[in-house]
Amino acid sequence: MTTSVAMVLLIIGCALVTWIPRILPFILVKNMKMPKIVLRWLAYIPVCILSALVIEGFFEKEEAIVTVHWLNVMAFIPTLFIALLTKSLSKTVIAGVLTMAGLRLFFG
């Protein structure tokens, strides 16, 4: 398979389109002074996002039975601890990815 210039430009364009909306809000509010209530509310966002994204992955549907996917539950515990401890979305995501990778390496 050969890689053309158009394909490389397409990949770079896709990377920018996904990267800019994620980074731009951080750049825009970096130098702004936020009210304390907003900062307090934002401190819980990583935990809320983690919960919404991960809880669905705890369960598997096998025909008429719902079972617990224990590997996901085992990865969730240290990830939740990191989220509560640091209140940092990036640290939480990195901890979750590394925990799941290690669990899949040894148990998956």
C-alpha cells in the first residue's frame, strides 16, 4: 500500500479537526478569572464524565441475561481513585487507559 500526499494531508486534517475543539477551550479560559462557584462545579466534571462513559461498560448482554464485565470493573476502581484524588481529566484518562492495558495484558 502506498501513501499519497493527499492521504497524509487528510490524516493531518482529521487530527486537527479532532484536536482543535478539545484544546481550544483550555486555551481560551487559561487566562480568565473564573468565579469560585464555577471552579468548584468544574472540579467534579472528570468524575461525572468518567461515570457516564464507564458505567455502561460494566455490563454485557448475553441473550436474555445481563452479566458484569469484571475486567472493566477492576480497571474502574483505581481510575476512580485517581479521578477523586486529582480531579484532572487527563490524569484520569491516562490512569484508566494504563490500568486497562495492564489488565488486558495479564488477564485478557
